Amino acid sequence: MPNRLLHTMIRVMDMDKSIDFYTRQLGMQLLRRKDYPTGKFTLAFVGYGGEDDNAVIELTHNWGREEPYEIGTAFGHLAIGVDDIYGTCERLAKEGVKIPRPAGPMAHGGSVIAFIEDPDGYKIELIQK
């Protein structure tokens, strides 16, 4: 059986706000969500398809945390392919999504890209398909 990427986990401060961002604003599906009272955390998995065939994002909320997480310097970004990058960015901007790098061609040629941020500041690269 071949190996494949299953999921990427990111820690979030507000689970409901993060689920709303990834589902309503980016069009993913909430695949599953479960509270773990003895561990004092909640996990939610979101993605564009089921976990059997697609890599997904695991959102982890640790209960009682009051300080935002530090993103760190090793993490880069998640990447999502979109059909209409300019329209997507326009729609997200109207929703108040932070767009530190507006849609446009890469400086050195190649793809048309944009960078947005989720509610916790994680960078997401949008790439025109």
C-alpha cells in the first residue's frame, strides 16, 4: 500500500470561528468534530473530500488557553488551488479576511497566487488552477 499525507494539524484559539473560516469562507466540509474532556481539547477535521482519499486539516483547540499561539519561523503555509483567484480574494476581502499578498502573478514568473490568513494568522496560499 502506498504512503500518503493524511492531515496537517494546526492549533486554534476559537474552534467555531476556525470551522466557519475553513468551511463557509474556503468551502471545505466539516468531516468530524470530537471533544476529549479528559484531555481538555477538541479536534475537528476539515477538507475538500473524505479522509480516505484526501489530505485534510486537523484543527486542535486546547481548552483554557488564553494566549494566542506563536506561529513560529519553520511553518510556511497551507496551499489551496482555486478556479478564480481574483473573485475568491474579492469575496474573502468583503468577509474581512486578511489578505497580506493580493492576487497577482509571482514576481519571477509562473503561477498567479495570493496569500490570506486564517483567524489565528496561519498563512494560506491561494493558487490559480
